[in-house]
Amino acid sequence: HVLPALPRDWRELDIAGMRAEGALCVDAAVRDGRVIAVRLRADQPVRVRVAPHLGDGCLVDGRPCPGAVCELDFVAGQAVLLTRRDGDPVAAATLLDAVG
């Protein structure tokens, strides 16, 4: 899960370089109390199941991910961008580039 228990009063939040289980590095942006984008980077080959909490499904590098959980296979050094279906992936990527 990505930010599953975000406090309600954390309306604006930027996270850069948070370490996660599975040799992953996480960047994330929260606006108006909603997670709008998450970037995952793998240090080594890894398969992960992620629940990004991005509303009704999400986009993974611009492609739909059915359901609330996405299964992703990474190679070392690979990064993926998870965004809301109702968001702008280009704007989200630009925002995360500024954060991290």
C-alpha cells in the first residue's frame, strides 16, 4: 500500500526517496488531501503488488491498471509512474521531477 493511512489534515505533501520493501524507492505527491502521483524505482529486479490508493483504478505509465491492486515486474533501475485516471500524467511526472 502506498500511503494507506494518510492523516486527513495532511492536505499537501511531497515525498522523495522513501525506501520501501522490495528494493524500491518511492516518490509521491498529495494535493488537496488526495494522492495524485507515485513513482516507484527498483534497485534490483523485483515483482511487486501495489495498492496505490489513487481512486478508481490508476494509470501505470499512462496505461490502465484494472482493479485496486497492480502487479508490476521491474528490472534493475526501472521506474514507473502511477497516476489517477482523472489526472494528467505529464503534469504528475513534472511535479514528481521537481520533488525528487
